[in-house]
Amino acid sequence: MARILIAIYSILVSILMWPAGILLSRHPNFAGTILQRLGLKLPEAPRGRPLVWVHASSMGEVKAVSGLLKAIKHENPGMAVCLSTMTATGSKVASSIPDVDLVIPFPFDAPWVMRRYMLKLLPALVVIVETEIWPSMILAAEAVGRPVVIVNGRMTEKSFRRYSRIRPLASEILRRVDVLAMAESDGLRFSRLGAGKVRVLGNLKLDSLSEVDPDKGREMRLGLGAADRPVFIAGSIREGEEEAVFSAVQGVASRVPGLFAILAPRHPGQIGCLAELARKSSFAWCLKSRMEQGADLVIVDTMGELFRLYGASDAAFVGGSLVNLGGQNILEPIAWGVPTIHGPHMDNFTWALEVVEGCTIRVGDALELENAVVEALLNPEKHRVMAEKALALLEVQKGVTSRYVEALKSICAERFPGNNPLTET
């Protein structure tokens, strides 16, 4: 059954990728990359150096794995890192990471495409970040004798149900992969799907969040022109939340003198909606890329700045949680010691809630969000205690990256005895 499903999958992808390439050619995530995704244009791999191919689907996964890439380079400075992503924002962030030597769009998962990439790159190790299971990629790596590892392995209940529909295929693929999971629940779901080698090592995002520079937070605050004003940020606002968040900000502005508000949408396509709401309001507003003196509200249209913007705030709301979209990473503002607010829908980040053990503020709608922000800004001492406790709980989780490096070294040592590519030669 598994072989039949793999054959059907391979045939379907091999056929459908051609019309998909045409249809997606103007999509922002695919524009200018179709020939590479179809395997008709291959990258120039660094020569004479061992290479690790890391696949991180989008910006969040790229950021999560950045600390691990730095640690891999520390172990072997001669190692080349190729990072593939699905999205344009992921590629942009990947290109800004000093430890990445080559950024490529993720190819369509057809057997012959993946074989071409494997033979061209000849990676010593293939690393997939978080959830994705790509049969042709994994089988192509196996064909050239390269180990495949899922790091920061995440398997939500929703993903588990989806993969369970094709359990024979998932099991056949996962038995060939080492899974390094972020939490016990994730590891259990991978095992139930048929993964044979599962270890729980923690979440890589915990280590990257500990790299906080207070001076950069202050510099960002001064650059915004906020100075000593009370600053509130709504970060990672998702589709369907714009009006509720904006309504809450308007309410806060009427109750907190001198409020400086920052609105950071999760996706660039939301900027127009937020800008239209701002135009209809009485706010003096601007885009982050075109800062203006005297602004009371800034809409973030730049990439890669959200983490430092959290550090410039006095209270933060993390989006994707007022609507049923699974939430976003509440630990980013917590890492700065900022009182953190979120909605009820945090299914994708239950692990983060577990880390801070209830030291956040949960709201259910725009009015509750408004009241929570007002309380946090007007009674900072009360909420600083909660924020400091959350930060302390976060700090004790350090050391995840080193555990992952040791696990990867062990996996490579088994596959390449006497010539471990992750150890400097």
C-alpha cells in the first residue's frame, strides 16, 4: 500500500507541477523562481566544502533555525549551509543570516527534480525544520546515502489528523527520518505516525529569544520618536484581526495620554487594510519605512524588525489569537520583559504557554484587549512583576541549541564513521 501511495504521489506531483508553475508564476512567493522550482535551473553549490541543506518553510521557521545554523558553523567553519524556503519573506530573512552561504527556493517535490538537486548539492546532511514531510526529497536523500533529520519537530493535532489520512505513506517516509521534537506531545504524534527514531530536545526558539540587547531596544524606541511616551505594540496581526485591534488602539489612545502605537501585520498584504483604517481615524500615522516626526501610530511595512520593536514597547499584544488561527509566538515580547497579551486561540503555541505558566494576559475581544492594554500602561509596576516572572521561566529553558548540535553530530557520526562533516576537519 505504501509503495502504491508513493507512486501515485510521485506521478501527481510530476504532472501537476507544470500547470502549477504557470499559475503561480506571478504569485509573490513564486515570482522569478519557477525555473528553479521545476529543476530546470540549478544553483551553484560551494565547491570543495561539506554542505548541509536546511529547509525552513517560511520566515518563522527560518528565524527558529538561525541559532542552530550559527552553532553548526561554529563546530565546522568550513561547512557550507544551503537554506531553502517556500516564501519570499523567508528567503529575504534567510539572505540576511551571515551563516547561510546559499539561499534557494524550495523545489517542487517531484522525484526527478529532487534527484537533480541532491546530485548537484550532494549535502552531507538534510535538515527539515518543524513539520513538513516531503516524500521525494527524503527518498532522494536516502538514494544518495544522506541522513535526513527533522529538527524542532512540531506535529499539532490538526497536522496529525491530516497526515493520519495517509498513514501508510507517512509511516513509510518517517521511518527513514530522525525526528528531534520540540515537545513530548509532538514526539508522541510523530511516533504514532510511524517515525522510528524520535527524541524530544525542546524548542530552538527558546535559545534565539534569549539573545536580547537592551541597547538595541532603546535605540529602536528613540528612532521611532517615542522617547518617554507609553508605547504599545500589536505584533503579528493576522487576517481578520485588523479592525478589532485598531478599535482597541483607538480606545487606548482615548484613555492613555501620549500613547504611541505600533501595528505590525503578519503579512504584507494586510498593510493596505491597516493604512485605510488609519486614514479614517484621527491618528497622526506613518509607515515604518517612511518615519515622520510627530506620529502617534506606526504601521510596520519593513521586514525582520518585529523582535526589536517588541523591545521598544511597554506592553505587547501578539496576534493570530483573537481569531482562530493558532496564535503566534508570545515568547518574543516576553524575552524583553514586556507584559504580554494574547487572545484565546493559541493552539499552535501551547508549548509557549506552558513555558511561562500563565504569566500572560488573555483577552477575548477588542474591548478586553483595550482594557488590558490600558491596565498594563497605567499600572506598570503591577504588570512588571508578572513580566519578570515570565522572563525568569523562559531563562531556565536555555541550552536547547547545544542539545540539537550534539544530536546532529551523533547522527552524522553513525552515517559517516571517522569523517563526521559536522566536526571541523
